[in-house]
Amino acid sequence: MKTMQMLISMVAGSTSAAYAAVGTHNDGAGVLTYFFIGFFALIIVSQLVPAMILFFSLVRGVFSRREKISEKVD
């Protein structure tokens, strides 16, 4: 009976180590990694808005007709 108790305690003790070892191999990224990437994506997108405004105003300035400015000389 004593060997049976020792065997049960050994099996019960080894299962906790096996369950603890399951999560050690982590292939995926954590939540903070996604926040970090999202933060820099937000910075890039927020800088695209003024860049697009400048680009479209440049294109409009290049392809628009120029008005003739006539100065009156007295």
C-alpha cells in the first residue's frame, strides 16, 4: 500500500510540471506587441493626411491655369 501511495504522489506531482511546460513555447506575439505596432501605424497614417493635402494642392497648382496679373502703371 505504501508503494501505491508513493506512485500516486509521483504521478500527481509530475502532471503539474507537464501542465506548466505546455505554455513555454509561444509562437504568437503578445498584446503589447500589437499595441506597439498599432501605435506606429497610427503615427504613419496621421502623417499621411497632411502629405496628401500637400500633394493634391501641388497637382492642382501645376495643372491649373495661371491668371494674368495686370498691373497698372501710372
